[in-house]
Amino acid sequence: MKSVFFICALFLVSFFAQAQTAGLDSAAVIQKDQLFTLAPAENLSVKGQVDAEKNYKKYKGAATGTLIASLVSPLVGLIPAIITSSTTPKLENLGYPDENLFKQADYHNAYTKKAKRIKSGKVWKNWGIGFGVNLVLVLVIAAGQ
């Protein structure tokens, strides 16, 4: 029984372990002893991704709803997880810091794509937590019998 518990614990730890992702930085090029940043279009894409990491926080409703539903049952929790992770965040929930930058196509696309990735990641993480809690409960109940 201890080996089953150990395997489940190992599974949960590996399931929730996340690789660190290096934050995107703008690269710099030195030309004629002056420091220049990347081309404006690429710079806007990078800035959009960085700003989304800093400012997009309104994923919490989708993530919390998924967590609550998956605590009831992981199968029930799959429904909001699939629906909310596949939709792009609403414009009013994006929380972008500068409207003029957001009007730029490259910045807008990078920001919304990163915000969707953040939302999706948080939703699936919460579904995994609900699944893990249910799995542990089943194992504890089975061990008690």
C-alpha cells in the first residue's frame, strides 16, 4: 500500500512540476559604438508578451470555477476547463497598461496570445489540483477499508 501511495505522490509531484521559462528580453545589437534595440515590430511583440505576464490577472474566475467543479468531480471539472481554456480572454479582462500600444497590431496579437496561454495554464493547473485531491481522497478511503 505504501508503494501505491508513493507512486501516486510521485505522479502528483511530476504533474505539477513546471519548468521555468526564461522571461523574454529584448536583444540588443551594437553598431558603430551605439546601442540599438531590435526592430520596432519585434520589440512590440516582446513588450506585449512581457506586459501580459505582468498585467493579465483576470483569469481567476475561470480558474476558480474550474477548481471548484473539479473538486466535485474531475469529470465535471473537465467541462469548464475545456470551455474556458479554449476561449480568448475578453477585451475588458485583458488589463493592458497602455491603450496606444494595444492599438498596435504586433503588440495586440502578442499580448492576447500570451494572456490566453496564461489563462489556459492556470485553468488546467486548477483542474489538476482538483483531480489530485480527488485521487488522494480515493486512495485514503481505499486504504481505510
